[in-house]
Amino acid sequence: MRYEYKGSWYTPNQLSEMSGIPAHTIRDRLRRGYSIEEAIKVVATQDSVKEFCAASLWEDWIGMPMNDLFKIYWRWSISQGYSPLQIQGFSRQLMSMYPMLKTVPTKCGDKCVRIIRLK
């Protein structure tokens, strides 16, 4: 199926190449009634953490290294058409939304890993 955008017709794959949003996300947005402009719009990054948290169970994060959780968030953000935050911004916003959580540094070889724990 082709969609008109700014006087030309494009497939979801072509719209994906133009916007950087995955084609399946564009198709899903169009099925839900979004306009073409809304379907290819990159959503504000601050909303990505809120949406990720709404789609997740924070209890599952306990004992998980922050880097691993960030990788899950990053993949999820891209698949949903969000522009993901950097790890520092993600961590800050996550901890402000869930004050009962904290990160604890541990030594693993020569790497310092921050594990998510309850306060």
C-alpha cells in the first residue's frame, strides 16, 4: 500500500527510510488512525521512558544491571518510533519515576556494573 506525503506517494518502507522509524511502527500507527505526519514523527524522548515503564514491570528490573535494562529500553524505543535517551538521562528519569529503586556499583573483573536494587 502507498501513502501520499507532501505530494508524492510512498510505501511504509520508503517512509521508514526517510524518518528513521521502523516500517512496522509506521504501519501500526497508520492502522490506528494516525495521519502520515504523525506516523513518521519521532516522539519526544522524555515520553519514551514513561511509555517504556508503562509497558514493563519494574519488579522485573531488580537484580538487573543498568546496562542490560538500557539495552532493552533502547530496542523498545526504536521499535516504537521513539528517539531513545542516552543511558545517563534514562537512568536519571527512571530513578526519579521509581524512588524505591537505586543502583549499586559492583566489581566484575575490571568493569563497574550498576545493579538495580530496592532502597
